[in-house]
Amino acid sequence: MLKPVLLALFSSLIAFSAAAEGPSCSATAAEKKLAGAAKNSFMKKCEKDAQAAACEAQAGEKKLAGAAKNSFVKKCVKDAAGA
């Protein structure tokens, strides 16, 4: 019963962090005057980096280190990409 609640909370956190990072990626792309394929590539990398940073922060909150942290971050980023 607790697992669905945590999953919903985690999903909303990911959506919120992605939404929070979206405008800054767009603003940076606009500042760099990117367009077309260059803009698409930049946006994809920027959003992936933002998600990785959010996952790193979650790992820090859970006080994970070493292999456990790496595994958590890798799974977190993969799950976010699939969502």
C-alpha cells in the first residue's frame, strides 16, 4: 500500500523538477540563439543533465554513496527517461 503512494510522490517530484528546469534550458538555448537540430540536441542534453542532477540530489538526501548511489542515480535517470 505504501509503494503506490511513494511511486506517485516520486513521479510528481520528477515532473515538477523537469518543469522547473524546462524554462532555464529554453532560456539558455534562446541566449545562445540555437535553432533546428542544434537546439533539439541542446535541449535533450540539458533536460537529461537536469534530471541527472535531480537524481543526484535525491541520492544525497538518502545519504547513498559509492555503488549504491551510482546504481540509484542510473535507475532514477532511466525511469525518468521512460516516463
